[in-house]
Amino acid sequence: MAALMSVSKLSAATVYIVDDDDIILWTLKELVQSIGARVLTYTSAKEFLAAYSPSPCECVISDVRMPEIGGLQVQRLLMSTGSPPPIIFITSHSEISAAVEAMKAGAFDFVEKPVNGHLLIEKVQAALAHSRTLHRERLSESSKQARLDLLTPKERSIVDLVVQGQSSREIAGSLDISVRTVENHRARIMDKLHIASAVELVKLFV
């Protein structure tokens, strides 16, 4: 089980709760606020989707069955963005098949009604920790792409071969160029990326 997040991290977390039942919405809000997270509530999926703005640490708690736009449709719409927040579905026993479908489609977890408060809090904290991990991975990938964009196509080819463990002589043979040319390219790569060794280069791109 994921370790509990610190109070400082939770204060920067956002939890969206979507449910068309005002009483359940209020109950869940009171429960989640107890861990120090920022909680935003919506009585309809349409209202939530119009207001949603991605953040580094977030999760969504949504009822499966709602008027107009149901929880599974909300999930599909969020998944289409390419970087959806972790979603925890609230389901009744009769909706377990829908919950299983949602999990297969990428939902983070689900809890059955009546909601066990302690269990929900554990799942929310795990979802928020997962959200932070996803955010770090996206930043790392973005930084990696930005560095790659500094390189010419030939330099990218050389980087790929260095990462594969090839020596300058092997790279020269693979690309049909001289060893000296490979060394010159590697020097320019090191200069552009502000690194000093092949080990650092491999760490950047693996």
C-alpha cells in the first residue's frame, strides 16, 4: 500500500468529486477535506468537465451512474486528453460490471456503496501519489524531448547508438562515417546538452 502523503503535499492536492446526489456529495467532501486536500464538488459531469483544469497532484471521485453524462463517459473524455487524472468510481453492487469495464479502460480504482470512509481515504491518497508520479514522468519526458529537439537528425542517430552501448568505432560502422566524424558529433552533442560523459548521456535518454 502506498505510504501516506505528507500534509504539505496534500495541501497542494486537488480532489474533484462528481455526484448528482447532494447529500453524498457533501458527505464525500467532508471526508476528503479531513486529509487537507483542496476539494471541488460538482452535481453534474457537464459542470465538472467545463471547470476541470489539470494540476500536478489530483484525482477524481465520480459516481458511475448520473443523468446526461455518466461516469464512464467522463472517463472516456478525460482519457482522450492524453494525460487523464486518476479516477476513483463510486458504484453500487449492481454496477460492478461497469466498474470492471472502467478499470480495464484505465480507471485507478473503485469503491462500493455504502462507502467505507477509511477505505476511500486510502484510495484517494494512493491516487494522489500516483498523480504526482505521472506528473514527474510527463516533466521528464518533456525535458527529454526538449533536449532531443536541440540535436540534428545525425546527432539523434548517434545518441540512439550510444544509448544502445555502441562504441565510436561501432557507430562509425553503423552509419558509414569515420570514427573522427563520430567523435566530432559526440563532442557537439555533449556541448549542446551540457554534459561531460557518455554515462550522463545514457542517463538522460534511458
